[in-house]
Amino acid sequence: MEQLRIGIIGIGGMGTHHANYLFANEVPGAKLAAVCDVSPDRLEYAKATFGEDVKRFATPDALFEANAVDAVMIATPHYDHPPLVMEALKRGLHALSEKPAGVYTRQVREMNEAAARSDRVFGIMFNQRTLPIHQKFKELVESGELGAIQRTNWIITTWFRSQSYYDSGGWRATWRGEGGGVLLNQCPHNLDLWQWIAGMPVKVRAFCSFGKYHDIEVEDDVTAYVEYANGATGVFVTTTGDAPGSNRLEVTGERGKIVMEDGKLTFWRTRQNVAEFCRTYKGGFGSPESWKCDIPVAGGGEQHKGITKNWVDAIRKGTPLMAPGAEGINSLTLSNAMLLSAWTDSTVDLPIDEDLFHAELQKRIDTSRFQKKSEGKTLQTKGTFNA
Amino acid sequence: MEQLRIGIIGIGGMGTHHANYLFANEVPGAKLAAVCDVSPDRLEYAKATFGEDVKRFATPDALFEANAVDAVMIATPHYDHPPLVMEALKRGLHALSEKPAGVYTRQVREMNEAAARSDRVFGIMFNQRTLPIHQKFKELVESGELGAIQRTNWIITTWFRSQSYYDSGGWRATWRGEGGGVLLNQCPHNLDLWQWIAGMPVKVRAFCSFGKYHDIEVEDDVTAYVEYANGATGVFVTTTGDAPGSNRLEVTGERGKIVMEDGKLTFWRTRQNVAEFCRTYKGGFGSPESWKCDIPVAGGGEQHKGITKNWVDAIRKGTPLMAPGAEGINSLTLSNAMLLSAWTDSTVDLPIDEDLFHAELQKRIDTSRFQKKSEGKTLQTKGTFNA
């Protein structure tokens, strides 16, 4: 098979990152064949950086019509992910979408249904799934080492953003342009990993503040409580207003607890099943013996490039996807449920009422009085990926 | 002044602990003069342990009538704390109540009103206030080093209890006997420290499970979300079902975050005020510089004996109380609010509706079908204090 010709739709911050490693031939079997952006400045940048061999298009339609690529990576603002994925699949192109899968689950469900009917390979850029520490955490839970889950708790407040960040993109942090704040932009990875490791909850009760630390209209502070089907509970806390913030995921089960913090994975493992100890111990005060175990974690993971390589291998060799596109709906369901819970001041059952969410979102778009203070500016994303 | 003659009402687990250090003359200026317990077995134990010089009474009334003491320590089941404190004050005795201050705030408010009218010294056994790590945390917040608080988060799940613990006391873990579970028995210290360090919230939304991990009717699993008057938010998670559990308090402010865990206090301090950085920084991505500071903490604290010594000094020398009795209503307000929120499945504003809480509690007492499987048994509390 010849080299897979990849087109990138949207070469802002993330798209440019993808373009760079493809152009540098760091993804075996694939090459950067085309880029597409609505901004003439970005196309000028692409011409200067990649030369004439990489074709340039001002609209996705022009790219699709040109038959210049076999596959597309989509790095546009969030709303456009589902329609562009669907159009690509319809044109017989493989697709790799940036996160989030979209802004509202109805749109994403339609995309997933289209993908299920297609024979093309559809992936999503959950680059944090490539990190060995996340894979190991998932493996410890799935293998049963932790026993039945009792509790999850993720404090993920290392997403500090300054006002200048929000002012840098015309689409950022508006209901119309982005459709959400920290849940849609920064947290899709964490929400994905949370459900990837511990499963999806069945109920969500969230408390969101909108424009609490920034002059924006979307949420920049969230505390969510969830319940799982087995009765376990969970907490998810995030913000772009804390510095330096914390990134600490704790999952408790019948065999102790696993904590991920500071790039380390620690398993406090009980010698005996906790529920069994509770039932059979006769001494009044007393706890099961537990051992603090440092869990070995190998290497750093390939992040975005790793997901792109895996997607290319899936196309060329049938390698299983690390991040199947259809799974993007899970983290979006969580963020939609959190917003819907805050908007309606009530507990939300999963799956959510898609139409109600969309209507509530539309209401906020229609009544938005938010005037962006600046036009779009492409930020350097280097060093901003949260591991 | 002669030695203060102290009587202890209730010599179960905690009362016996107090009696032992008083009998060993470890509290300067005070001596164990009398004990009182409804259980003949406990009085036999007292006779065998303390001899004839320590008077024994089968009822509080008999103790009060005998004029044998100047002050009483109250270590009975929770419901009796307020009436016994009020009776002691009425009789001109100083009083030191075990935690919680009571079971419902209406009763405790009446006690506080009586104490305010009295010239006797009324303290409460918040022994964890004696720990230097807690005092230092409070001092860092109060002095303004942390700046305005943005977030608090306490995961306090190190309170594992086995079923045999609950089966050991006839009054334990029933609505009628104890009036609550982990919030009333294990958590008063944490709830007190939480508000002592970070202040009282104004809203509480809690999710409680009742008899989730044990054959009991009261709560053994709680997740609470709170809001403070300045807009800060907080989370409090506790249970007696996790092992080994976590004890991690994080408070975030405009100058970084302070974390207490594993007996250590760490302050990630930003060089610049976070809100100011957010407003003035022009670089898009970027965070304020922060320094990880290990905060020195001296010594281990005197725990219960320290509170008793301080109360005796307050009586004898006018030393300010570390834990004034009137402050017991704060942690009780928090636990009452959490239960009320869970019972009514709604957000509760503080101060709570005292009458509604009491009516809801009474409903549970009236409809309790819980049959305790065993009679009272006095447990050794040694080594069970959570630092």
C-alpha cells in the first residue's frame, strides 16, 4: 500500500501540531498531503512551512472535491467535528476527529450511526489513552485486582487558563462558538479516562459556575457527583481558575485504593477483601491489613502522534484502535449531563435527554450577549498537554 | 485554689479514657472525684480500677445531688449531651461535653443559650484542635497567606468500621440511640476542623447512603458539596466502608493551595495572586509560578488530655478555651444539613430549618424497625483516634 495521504482540516493550534509531525514523516505509512483552513493567514503559514507539495484548501468542500487525500484529521472548533466526520465517511475517507466528539450528544449519536454503517476507520484524538500510567490504571481495575469499585474521585484542577487565553480565539468560551468551557475544551481527556478506567455512571448531579474566574459566559468551575450502577459513587472537580491546581485520581474498591498523582500510581492493597473483613472480623475496632504498593509504569507514551500512528495502522493493517471514534460519545455524555444538571438544578439520569440538552444549549446561544474582545489568534500548544 | 474535682458521666470507651489520665494525675490542678454510669458492670470496673476514693453514681441526678464535684465531663451517648450540660450548668458545675454537641441543632442551640447565661466554663472535646498540623493550617488561612479561599476538598475515608464494631453497642448506629452514623460519630472532628480552618458554608447538597456497607440503619457513606458566602465551593467525602481510606484536605486560594495528607502540610504558593495573574498576563497559555513549600509542624499535640487541661486552666486561670462548647453547633449544623439534604433530596441553606430536621429525624426514630443484635459492650478506644 502506498503512503496514506492525510489532509488536516483546521490548522490552528492542534491541527498545526499534527501537521508538523506528519510533515516530518514521524508517522510510518502516512504523509501530510493537504491542509484546509478558513483563515488565509493560516494557509499562508502552511505554504511557508510545508511548501507547495502540501495542497491547501480554503474550505472542507474544496478539499473533499479535490480527491487529494485518503483520510482526514479534523481539528476545527468542536461544533464542526460531527458534520465533517460524516461528510468524510460519505466521501469514502477515513477520519480522525479531535476531541470532543462534538458539542451535544444528539449530533454525535448521528455521527456514530453513520460511522457504524461505513467501512472506513473512525478514530478520536484521546491522546492521553496512550500514556502507560493510564493504561496501567485501567488494567488494574479491569483485571479485578481492585475488586468491585466503591468510589472514584478525580480532582483535576491543573487546567489554569488566563483571560488572555480566552481572548485569543474568537470561537473560544462562547455558547455559539464552542458550546461550553472547561468541560468541552480541557476536560474531554479526563472525562474519557475516568469512564475508560471506571466505567460510565448512571446518574449525575453537577454544580457549575459560569464565568466565575474569567470574563466568559461558559463554565470555568465544576463539581460533579455521580452514581454508578453498582451503587458506587464518584466526584469530579475541575476548573480553569485554580493555580497550580491538582491532578489526583483515586479509585477505591473492595481490595483497597489506587491513587494516580504526580505521575505515580500507588495501590494500597488490602490482604483480604474489605467487605468480607467487615462481615467476618469480630474485634470491634480494626481494619484489614493493607500494603502500599508502588506500581511500575513504563515510559511516557506517544500522545497525539501515538493516536495518529495507531489510526494509520488501523487503516493499513487492521490494528485495533486505541480510541475508537464511537467512544467519544461517553465523555461528551458526561459533560452534557453535568451542564444539564447545573442548568436544570437537578439530578440527571444517563443516557441524558438529548433534545432537552440541545434546547437548553440553543436557549443560551440565542440569548448570548457576549461580545468577544478580540479576533482569532493561533496559540502555541507546545507544553500545554496535561499528563 | 484546691484541686478541681471532676466527675465523669458515662464511662464507656471515651469516658474511661478520660478517667484514666485524670486518675493518673496527668491534668495539673484537677483530679478524678467521681464517675457515673447506668451500667453496674462499668461501676464495678471503676471500683476495681480507681478504688473507693473515686465516688460512683448510678445516675447523673445522684451525682448532681451529692455535691461531690466542681465540674463534669460528659461522655454519654450523643442525645444526652445537651440536657446533661444544661443540668450541670444549672447546678453551678463547669462542663466539658464529648462531641458531637448533640444530635439536632435545636437542642444544641438551647444548650448554647443556657451556657451564654451561665458563668461556668463550657468546653467541647474537639481534641483534634490540639494537633499542631491543624493549628498551622488554620493559621496559614487566617493570616491571609493563602489569600481568598476558592475551594476546599476533604476526602476523609479513614474511618473504616467492621460490622462487629456496630454490633458492640446497643445505642450505636440507630436513629433512636445515636441519631446518625459516620457524620455523628466519626466525623464531628473533621467537620469541626473543616469549618475551623475554612469557615462555615452557606449551602449544602449532600448524598448519603444508609446501611450501604453495614447492617445498620444510619448513614455510612456521604458525599457533600457546599458553597461558601464568597462563592467558593467545597467537597466533603466520608465513609466507614473504605479501607485503608484517605485523609486528604486541600484548600485552594488566590495564592495557591495547601494540602494536608500523611501528617504533612504542603503549601504550593504562587508568587503572584492568581486572580491578578489571570487578569494581567498577556501570553495566552501560562500559569503563575508556584513554589512547593514544606510547612514545618511541631510535635504531636495532646489530644483529649490537651483539651481537658485547657478546660481546667480556663476554669482555674481564665485561659481562653481552645474548643469553646458553643462552637459545637457548627459541625453539628453541617452534619444535620447533610442528612437533611439527603433526606429531602434538595439543597439546604444554612442555618438549617431546625424544626424540619427534628421532624424528619423523629420520623425515622418512629418507623425504625432495626433490631440490635447484641447488648452494649465497651470497646477499647486505644489507637483509634484519627490524626
